[in-house]
Amino acid sequence: MSIIQAQNVKKTYNADTIPVHALNDVTLNVEEGEFTAIVGPSGCGKTTLLNILGGLDDATLGHVEIDGTSITQMSDSDLIDFRLHHIGFVFQAYNLIPVLTTKENVEFIMLLQKQDEKTRDARGMELLTEMGIADKADKRPSELSGGQQQRVAVARALASKPKFVLADEPTANLDSQSTKDLLDIMLRLNEEEGITFVFSTHDQRVIDRAKRIVYLDDGKIVNDVTVKK
């Protein structure tokens, strides 16, 4: 079943001056349970596509459906609520809240969802344990390594039990061992729990672990390969 359907998506910036065509007629379906890498040179449209799939940016033209729900014409407030309950995000820069503890960062999405404290506490510790950093629950982000911070970011992305996780260059700031550890966790979550992951990346270490590789160039999909593992 397709969890993401993007049809004929175009994105043009500065359309009133000098237009920049970031995406040009991109059609992409992602099935539930995929582990997909969107790859290509810098400026090819990877992050733009990910942002449109996640409702963080609007397409100039085209249509996007998430799990059968169109997000293309949603109001800003409806889109915020939809993202909160259906989509997990992992960013290159971690985007953790520095004044909160590790556990509080993981629970923050659930707090916005107005889940009760007991539920937040149990889910937060469950995820930190799954990420192998339960002993860091009371630490602030500044007390963690880059790899540990990104594990917190993944745990936070999963806290709301989203339909899928979008990860924008999640390994860009990590060393080789931290990257391996993070990808091992994500692959296990994908294979054992069926969580769908879509990456934008130029990191060969991520590409080597992907089960599907979508190649972008000049805002167009130029190849789409399913990898037999």
C-alpha cells in the first residue's frame, strides 16, 4: 500500500524574478515499510522534495497524498496538526531543545499532542531504551555526543507513532561508527516494526544500506532502483 503519493510535483522559487526550478514534474510513490534513499548532487532538489512530502513546504504545482489524505490544499493549521500526528522528522542539525533533558525532548511531541504524563513517561523511556541511551535520560543535549543527539532525534520522531519518518541528511555530522550505529537502529526498526523511512542523502554509507534508491538530478527523477539484499 502506498503511504506517500506525489503526483507531478513542481517547485519553482523566485517565480516573479529569475525562476529556479527546484523540482520538475516529480512523481513518486512510497510503499509502507520501505527504506528509501533519495540521492543526487547538491542542489538537485532532495531536501525540497522531502519538505514537500512532509508538508513543510508547498508545491508550486502537483498533488501529495499521505496515507490516502491529500495535504496539498490543507490550511496551515490543519497541516500542522496533520504533521504532528502522522509524520516524524529527523534533521541534519538534530534540532533538539537545549534547555530540555533528553527524555523531555523525546516527550515534547507527545506533550503537544496532549497525551497524559504517564503515557509520555512510559513511551519516552521505551524509546530511549530502544536507542540504547536510557542512561542519558536526564542529560541535556550539550552533554551528549553528536551520535547520541541524533538518536534522541530519532526517538523524538518516533514518539508519536507516525506513519513514516523523513530524515534529511541525518548522518551528515556523524563519524563512521555513529553513522553505523544509527543506521543499524533504523534498519532494525524498519525490519522488525515495519517503520517506513525516507532519507535525503549524499552519504554513501546510507545509500549502501538503502533498499530503494531514487536518483534526482536537476529536479527530476532520473533513476529508481530497488536493491536486493
